[in-house]
Amino acid sequence: MITLSRRACLASGALAVAGLAAPRAARAAASFEGKTLHFYVGIPPGGAYDLAPRILAAHMSKYIPGSPRIVVENMPGAGSLTMMNYLYNRAARDGTAIGFPMNTMLLEPSLKLVSGASGNAQFDLSRMAWLGTPGQDPAVAWIGGASPLKTFDDLRTRGATFGSTGAGADSTILANLCNKLLGTKIKVVSGYKGAAEYFLAFENGEIDGAVTTYAALMAAHADWVKSGRIRILAQFGTDRSADLPDVPTGLELTQDKKAQDMLRLYGVKFTAAYPVVLPPDVPADQVQVLRDAFAATMKDPEYQAQLSSMRVTGGMVTPAMVERFIKELDGAPKETVDQLKQVLEGK
């Protein structure tokens, strides 16, 4: 006959075993042993948005339980819209599908810069799980070091000629935002095929400067920055980059709250520069394993050495920070969104 106290001991022992088994089961469920992770890249091969996931794929597996194989697959179309729609609606929800969209996708539900009014953005960013982003990539307004224009205020009083690649490029959009929101007198000369062409135009004296992502500028002409051949007058993002502590952001160059709200809204894409995202409904334990692996990879010396070639700045942007950005974008006043759309459309 089993006494009450003996029954209590047996029960407590069973609970203890169950308590040990639960974490083991969770770890086993979150293991990726024998699986293949698919890194879906929303652009064609080539360029920074293709290089970033390839560098990550070379190092992240060793930090994931089971050391799974990682395959990078390009899924271009509509500025990453095709990939995001696939990731949200069709990709596996077991942690093996990870998306690498262009940062414009963070703004897509609000601004519909790619999909327009067609409704082709078939995803809800707030339901997706974020691993973070390797770092920031602020856009910077720069001008020749020998120019009589010394500060951003000089762009307001004297103006300048900036080169750009086309209507939908940040080199055009940000120059126009400077004119509309910050009172500058920038003349935009568009039609250059890429930054390399307007860099050459600057060397030939055809333009005074441009707005370029800091990474692209440093990758092509770090010597210009270090030697004073050019001068950086402003940066665009939600905060000052650690690499540019003395350069004001667009937010700091105006006291107009509406202008600040619009610049902050658009600046999210430069702070969360290379977003890494999972589909909705991935089990929480698998999300956490991947977040831990991503964070560990960010500290890996070999990874950091390779990432430095991309000139990514500012350190890792955490999942919590990206989620905060998404909430802020979702909660942005309609008036702010509509006004920013009008400015982006040149109205």
C-alpha cells in the first residue's frame, strides 16, 4: 500500500522529471539538425543586398543547434515585393525560411512606394518575426570640399547642383525632401546610370555633390572623405550614425514637427538598413534560437571582418528596435503619411 507521503514524493519526482524534460523537448524541437535553411533575397544577384545574406550564410550555421545547411536563393521582383509576398503567404513556417528584403519594404504598407494602390503588398509586417539588421546605412548629403558652401544652411541660401540616378532613387528622393522640407535650393540632375557615373560627373565639375548612402560612398571613395575632397553636410536616418557623430541628421535641421515626422518616417529604412525577417507563425522557440544565432554571428570576428567590406555602420539593430519601428510606422498619423506621399510624388 502506498502512503500519502509516498504518493506525494512520487508526484513531486514525476514533476521534476517533467520539468527537466520540457526544456530538453523544447531544445530538440528547435534544433535544425538535418535541415536546410533558405535565405530568400529580394533582389537579383550582385550588390549590397545580395552580399549581406551571403556573408551571414557563411557564418551563422555554426551558431544554430544542429548546424544546418544554408542556401541563398534570389527571388527578385518589384523591389523585394515578390519575395515578401512569398515569405508571408507560402514559405515554410518552421524557421527554415528567412527573408532579406530591401529596406524600402519596411515603408511599403504605409507609403506603398512599390505597390501603389494596387494592393499587391500581401503581408502584415507586425505579424512577422524579426531577427534584426547587421547595422545602419545612413544616406548623406555631400559636396566638394573646395566649394564655398560650408554648411547645410548654405544649401538653403545659395543652392547647389546634385546628381542622381532617377525619379525613384534615394539620390533624387532625398534631394527633393531637402528642398520641400528643409528649405534647400538643390537642382537635381538625374539620368545617371549609377553612383559611379555621378561620381565621375563630380570629378569633371558637372555637379557639386549628391545624396548617397554612406556605405556606397565609402566603398567607392573613402579617400574623398578622409582627405577632405568632399564634405558631408547632413545624414538621413532616425539617429546620428556612430561613424558620423558630428554630422547633423535631417531631423535636427528643422524645427517643423511635421517635417521631422516625415523625415523620421522615411529615415527608418536607413537605420534598419538590411532587415532580416521570418514568416508569421514560426514557433517562438525556433524564433528565439534564430535570434540568438543571429546575435552571436554579429559578434563573430570573421563575420565582422567580411562585413566591414560593406561599410555597414552603427552596430546591430535588435529585433526589439525593428519591432518598435514597425509599430511607429503602423501608428503614423494618416496626415503625415499622406503629406510624405505627396512630397515623394513631387506634389
